Amino acid sequence: MSNGINSECDPGEPLVYQIRLKGHLGPHWSGWFEGLTITALDNGETLLTGPVIDQAALFGVLRKVANLGIPLVSVVCIQAC
């Protein structure tokens, strides 16, 4: 059974995630979110997009979202090798 991730990938390569939040964040938050690209959408949501080195780093980003009290809409891996 395939898990959707190429088994020939370098395990050290970060995966690219798109994290969707309800509400807008300004670009000055990119340092707080470890350099992820912040995109404000017309529908009032924000996308955080970029490489995340591993699951621990992903949970760290999600913990920051929770600590700010920002509603999390979705987390999607958009590029897996």
C-alpha cells in the first residue's frame, strides 16, 4: 500500500506544508513562524507555506498557532519529494 510519499526520497529533505489559518497575519510574523511564507487571502484566511524539516518542527509551528489563539483550518503536505 502506498503512503503517497516517494520512497526514493532523501529522508533528510524537508516536506513542504500549507497551513491554513482563520484570520489575517501580517508578514512581520514570518520570523516567528520559522521563515514560512505568509499569504493573506481575500476570504479572510492566511496561508503559511514552506518547508518543514520534520514532524517535531511541524508540531512546533502548530503549537505557536495554538498559543496565539488563531483558529487552524487545515494542514496539508503539498510537496513530498
